[in-house]
Amino acid sequence: MENLEEIRKQIDAVDASMSALFEERMQLCRRIFEYKKAHGIGISDPEREAEVLRRNAERVGDREIRGYYVNFEKHVMRLSREWQERLMSGMKVAYSGVPGAFAYIAASRMFPGAQLVSYPDFEQAYHSCETGETDAVVLPFENSFAGEVSTVTDLMFSGSLYVNQAIEVEAEQNLLGLPGAEKAQIRKVYSHPQALAQCADYIQRNKLETREYSNTALAAKHVAEKQDPTRAAIGTVEAAELYGLQVLEPRINTSRTNSTRFAAFSRVLKLDTTNKRKMGKHFILMYTVKNEAGALAQTLNIIGAHNYNMYNLHSRPMKELLWNYYFFVELDGDIATEEGSSMLHELGPLCDRLKLVGSFYLR
């Protein structure tokens, strides 16, 4: 029979090795965070975690133990995320708007735990990242109803930052009132004109007076400050939490398909050549073509010949040259491949300016 103390000594030795390896792993996580910070990438990567779990589980020969090891790995990954989120508390992320607005929500989802810095407009937020005042900036670049956000598109073309992640935020509108207020008490609703329009059916059905506000979050702040139970705001759940309101009725917008895509910009372009996941990968090209017949068509033919599907295509006037345009092309697929390099090489001679703006997974 084995000696119990000897077995415990062996466990102690294994634990000593594990503690040293755990510390080494967490230090590597710090380096991963520094990379993500530089490239404006979020902490969570569910696909990568699932692949690591699958691969590492196969290394455990004892099938009875394998399930326990998977749970052990999940716990270690959770601790790694918490460690990176703690490190992220020193990261500054710019956005345009006020706390509780959709840009604030997008930034908080992309960079949980980061210090979010508000700027009055898109240009100031963008330039804060260019100058190093902030580490990343989150801006809207397309709405499912209104289309492109032209100011941000122009910044993409003329600026020096790159898109390394993007997120879609649904424009879910809720009726927000004071704690303890009842829906039947509400007489006036405050919100941005677009939010009021999105909830027009609900407003008419309940015979509510409307008051326009410059921002849904500021409307929530106004209702909280006035302390009048007959007033309500139309806005997000996050705005309600931020300003101490309660959701009197959720999802009152007529259409449930209105959403905005936000991009996170940073000073470094991330081209991931190791990630094998292709689904959901996008990249953005912006370029001008020579003033020759068929020049634009030639660029589109080259893109098609390399089997990249165009997700989005539109043109914008160039401010410095009258009646000249640049083109914004968003494509499905991975640019960090031989096929992508070949395509860029062929596009170069046809374009006066050619810029790879970003490569990202849309979530």
C-alpha cells in the first residue's frame, strides 16, 4: 500500500509546478492585453476559447478526467479575462456623446472596464486617439435605416487610424420613468427626434405629448432631475441604470430591425494570420481611381476575380477636389492571405490612393 504522506508530497510538487505555470500564463495574458490595447481589440474571443478547450481536452488521455480538465480550463480562462479587464481599467477609450447613449453602450461592450472618455463630436474623439490622448475610439459608421455616417467615413479616408473590431448595437427603445411611477401617470415623453419617430405608434396609442431632446441619454437625465412622475424618457436600459430611472415598458419602438454598426479605431492595424476562423471576417478598402473610362469597373473586376464578396460599396466626394470621389468598399473575407496580397498588388496601379482601413470580425 502506498504511503499517504508520499502521495501528498507528490501533489505538493505538482502544485508548485502549476503555481509557477499559472503565474507564467497570467504574465503572458498581460502581454496579450498590451497587444489588444495597441490594436483596439476587445478582451473576449469566444471562438478562440472554444478552439483552445477542444484542442487541450484531446490531450487528456483519461476520459473520466477529461471533463474535469475542461472545467478547470474554463475557470483559468475566466480568471485570465478578469485579469485583462482589471488591466483595461487604465485604458482610455474615446466616444462621441454622453454616458448612456448608444456610442457609450458600444464602447462599454467592446472595452469592459476601460475608462470611457466623452467628446462633443466625432472629429475630436477621433483626433484624441491620433494624438495619443486616448488608446482607442469608438464611432458609428453605418445605420441600418439612415445608411453611412458620412463624417466618420471621411475620417476613415483622411485620418491615420485603423478599424480592428466592430459591433452592431440594436436601437432598442424603452419607456423610462421615475422609480415607483406608473405607465398610466405618464403625460409627456422626452427623447431624440429619431427615437420619438421610432416609437410614434406607441406614443399615439397612449396619447402622449412629445418633447424633443438632443440625445436620448440627456432626456433620461432631464427626467431624473425634474422628479415629475408624469414625465418619461425614451431611451436605453443603460441610460435608465445610469440616471436612476426604471423601465416602465420595454421595447416600445415600432420596428425591431433598426441597428447601428460601431467601429473601434486604434493607431495600429491588426492583420491576424494565425486565426483560422474565416466566418464573419470583414475588411475595408478605400481608394480613388484614375480619371479614365472604366477605371472603377476594373477595380471591381479585380476584387471579384479574387473571390471577395462586396458587403458594402458607396462613394463620397473629396473635399479638396471638386467633382472627384473616393470609394468605400467593405468586403467579406480575410485580407491577410496570399489572395489578399495579390489583389492589393493588382489594385495599386489603378488607384491614385489605396488604403486598407481595417480588418475585423463583426459581432
